[in-house]
Amino acid sequence: MSFVDNKPVHLTDANFEETIKNNSVVLVDFWAGWCGPCRALAPTIEELAKEYVGKVLVAKLDVDENPNTAEQFQVFSIPTVVVIKDCCEVDRIVGLCSKQKYDAALKKHLEEK
């Protein structure tokens, strides 16, 4: 699974590893449908997917439906946004934050070689 137009990709326990391996920079939004702050973050994640198409794979993972990956990343609070570069976690933002904070994290890791 790779860049699909300009929308966030929905990850699962089954496709997570393969997707991470096939994309050099991935932003993963760990969320759940019952979580108010997660729903408030959704438009920001959609905007990031549009703005970074071709550069970053922006993805969402429902922690209730995919507990193994959430546990592997030790996600205890949601929303948690994790930036993964070359299969390694390089940044983590917990809680609802401004779009600028997510943008800065992505730019920092895109500029690093």
C-alpha cells in the first residue's frame, strides 16, 4: 500500500509492517471512533495527506480494531501521531495539537538525509 490519491491510508494489524517497509516516511494517526479529540484531529490529518502527497504516506490506524500494532507502539493515549522514517519511529505527538506541530515534525524528518 502506497500513496493513494491524497487521502489518509487506513492501516490494519495485517498490512502495517508491509506498508511501513514500502514507504520511507509515514505519519500514523492512532485513533478511535469514540474519541472526541481524535475526531477533531481528523481534518488536520486529511489536510496533511493532501499537502504531503508524494512525500509522506499519511495513515490512520483504529486502535480498537488493531490492538496488536497499538500495543507494539505502546500507544496508551489517543490521539497519538507517530512519524516513522525508514521503519523506525522518529517522532511522537500525543494529544490534540495544532497543525503546525505535525507540520514541523514532518518537515524536520523530510529535511534530514
